Amino acid sequence: MLVHLRCNETFAHLAAAFGIGIATAHRYLTQAIALLADLAPDLRAAMRIAQRKAYVILGGTQAPIDRLSGANDRLYYSGNHHRHGVNTSS
């Protein structure tokens, strides 16, 4: 089910690929995200871990957004992705 997070697959595609129902795909994904959240360190622990490292690589992804109107919309346009979006850490 992590293919949804990695490739942004829809629940319908996941259900067809794994031969399960859409509701089951949604339930499995929700359970997988909850498990990952339980295993992840909180912010304080993550910062303590990062302080002991020589360097830290922050992975991120661009979340697509609706195009903004006005002079500031260029700030949210990615020439690399050819769309408007905001950067999020992952």
C-alpha cells in the first residue's frame, strides 16, 4: 500500500492491482500510515538524532496546488515539475 504514498496511486488503481475492494485499499492504507506514524520519532527525538549526525538530508516532495492569481503566483510555480505547488518534507 505504500505505492500510494510513493507514486500517488488512486484507491481504484490500488484495489485493481492487488485484487481487493476500494474500501479495503483505503483501510489498509490508513492502517499503514498509522503504523508508520507510531514508529516515527517525535520532533524532539528527531532533532536529537540529527544533532549527532555529520549531515542530514531532508527529503521533500512537491504537493500540487491550484494556481494562484496575482503577482505572487510565480513563487509557487516549479519549472522542474511544470506546475504550481508547495514543497513539503517527507
